[in-house]
Amino acid sequence: MRSVSTESINVRLIARVALVSILAVIVQEAVVSQISLFGATADVTTLTVMSVGLLAGSMAGAVTGFAVGLLVDLVMFQTVGVTSLLFITVGYWSGRLRELRDPAHGLIPLALGAVATAVTGVGMALVQFLLGVDAPVSWLLIQQIVLQVLVNCLLALPVYEIVRRLIYRALPRDPRARRRRAYTTSLSPLQRPSERLAGARVRAR
């Protein structure tokens, strides 16, 4: 029974993450990319990958990054694999932050969204330079990256909240949360042995 329930949770999570990924690419290319704010356009695909990693872990973040990056490259007719490589990095390390630090501060998505946007912008410029694409590094490019980071900071929390609402019910339970709840039960190790024995007898009845 336990394996069946785990498989159902995984299927639900995969389905919801796939839906979120497709919607993010469609919204980005059909709507967001047409809107310029402060001379820069937002990038909700980067924020979506970051959000999935921060919510679901490094593996889910890396897989989502690969899928979203591949969709972006295909839709934009770019060199296939470039965006996937950058998004895998964003998704994986966002997930590792969750797994290692378990951040609970409400502004973590904002800070992580800024870092993810900067990594994606600088990484794309570096990859294009290495591939010999005619995109010279200049102050204008740096200004564009900085402006995009600022714009994405404005959208990081709303995008994170939308992704959280869409996939939250399919996320597996965090074992650390279960351990924290266990210490609040009647079998807390701070209780006296007689109290723990009495509690066990009550549950046995």
C-alpha cells in the first residue's frame, strides 16, 4: 500500500509540474515577452524553475529545468540545449538549498529569484560568446541583465505563490516536518516514564 501511494503522489507531482512548465512557457512567449518594463522584459520561466526546485527538491528542479529549457529553445528556434543547461543549474541548486537549509523566510523566493535570473543572464551571454554568436559583451548587455534581475524581483513572490498553489497538494511530506510533529505528541521524550506508559495504555485501548 505504501508503494502504491508513493507512486500515485509521484504521478500527480509529475503531471502538475508538467502543466506548470507548459503554462510558464506559453505565458512567457505569448504575453510576458511582449511587455517591456524599465527597458527589460521579465522571465517567468526562470522563476518557475526556481520555484519548483525550492518546493519539490533538487531532482524535480533539475528535471523541470531541462524540460522548460528545451521547450523555450524549441519555441524560440535557439540552439537546443543551451537554455536547458542553465535551467538545470537553477532548478538543481534551488532544490539543494531547500534540502540542505530548509529556508522558511518569506523573502527567500525573492532573493533566490534574483540570483537565478542573474545566473541565467550571465550564463546565456557566456555560452553565446563561447559558441561564437555575434553578441558582444558590453555595458548595454550588463545593464539589460541588471534590469531583468530587478523586474524579476517584482514577480518572484507572485510566481512562487502561483506555483506553490498548483503543486502543493502533490508534494511528498517532508520527513523533517514529521519528526518535528512527533515531538509534540504525548510520547515526547521530555515526559516522565510513567506518563509515557499511561499514554501508551490509552492508545492500546
